[in-house]
Amino acid sequence: MVEQIYIIRHGLTESNKKKIYAGWSDESVCNEGISNLLEIGNKLKKFKIEKIFSSPIQRAIQTAGIINSSLDISTEIEKSLKEMKMGPWEGLSEEEVAKKYPREWKIWNSKPFELKLDGRETLKDLQLRTLRAIKKISNNSNFSRILAVTHVALIRSLIIFYNNLSLNEYRKIDVPNGAVYLLDYNTPEKKVMRVL
């Protein structure tokens, strides 16, 4: 029975540095990100994690592999942990989105919960998918401490759900690359808290 789920955002990429929406693209972690993940892998040892579940997107798989060079445990790909589907925004920088989609960009920055765009996952759909993913890896695991390697959007949606926030707070939540959070089922008030 899973008691603790550690959740990490993948390592830094060039798109992250340039504020480009990478979405489902298969981009690798940059050299700076690799160095950071090697340090994080060593720090994660103290949590005695027993299994890793990773998003199927390249930057997450690579992150899981780098971390696992320190942990040496089994890794499983979980499709539902993949990044938010960005639709027409994928591959565009924030600046380009603001120019091409000014009305939608304004909504995204003020009331993101209300944004609906063809081909793009809504925050509500994303949150439901994220909660299903966490439930699935919790229910299908014989381990007590697991690590989910995923993306900024999923981590924000978990923080919002478990910390009783509004989805309109989405853009205000800072989730750095390589940041590690904990969902602890042993605590009376289950909250998602940053631990690394």
C-alpha cells in the first residue's frame, strides 16, 4: 500500500529557459538540468523510495534515468503522467502566444480555469487526469514510497487540489525544474508540500 508519493518536475530544458510551451514534444534535458538532477538523485536517497513511475515524454524519462543512477530501483512508464496537451500553443513562446492569441492569453493569465481552446486540454480535464494517474499508481503498487516523474502542469493541479486552492491560482504557483513534492497519505490533512 502506497503511503507516500514523491512528485518531481523533470529537469531543465532549453524550452524552459526560453519560456516555450514544449507540451508533448520530445525534448531532452539540457546540461545544466542534468547536473542538477544528479545532485537531486543523491538527496532523494534519504527518502527510501522503492519505485519510479515516469511520464512517457523524453525529458521525464531522461530525468527518471538520471535520478535512478543514484536510487537503482525499477522504473515504469505511466502514460497519464504526461504534460498538459497545449494544442496550438505547443512550440510557441509565451511572447508568441501573447501576440497570436491576445484574448486567450489574457484569460490564461487572469482566470486560467476559464480558458477553452480547440485542441488544448482545459485545467479541469488536466486535474481530473492527474488525480486518476495518482490513484492508478497508488492502487497498482505494492510499495509504500514511490516517485512520480512528471511536468509542471500536473504538479500545479495536484497542489491546487490537495491544498484546497482554486484552479484560477494555477499561474501563481511556482514549480521549478527538479523540485520535489510530497503527498503523504499518513498525515490527517493530505497536502502536497515541497521537500526538495
